[in-house]
Amino acid sequence: MELTKHLLVARLLPSIKIQRLAAHKEIYRIQIMKITRNIGMLLLAVYLIVDGLLGFGLNLGPAIFLLYLLAIIAGVLILLGK
């Protein structure tokens, strides 16, 4: 049974087209990071970064309510599609 499977696979392999990279062509491309213009996503990104920093011991004290306000604004803007 195993021999039959191996023979079948050996017959099918030549029919499969495999794309290969040429050695003389460029392999790596560097792309510039594009920042989104969606203000809701930008605010969400800021919120997630600050929230992650809080886990490492960042202390905002009583100004923590600004983080909650930022999360609410980001959520509303994402829902509105802005």
C-alpha cells in the first residue's frame, strides 16, 4: 500500500508547476509603512499602546480617565467609519 502511494506521488510531481526564485533577482523589498488616515483607528492604536504600557508599570494616576475617554471616542469613530 505504501509503495503504491509513493509511486502515485512520484507520477504526480512532474505535473505540478513549482515557481522558483531566480538567484539574480531581487529577493527582499523594503516598503515604507503607511499610516492610516482613519482617525478612529489612530486613536485605537494610541489607546492600545498606552494600555500596553500600563501593564509594564506606567502610572497615569488620576489622568487614567483620559485613557477611557480615548477608548470611547475611538470606538465611536470606528463605528461611524471615520
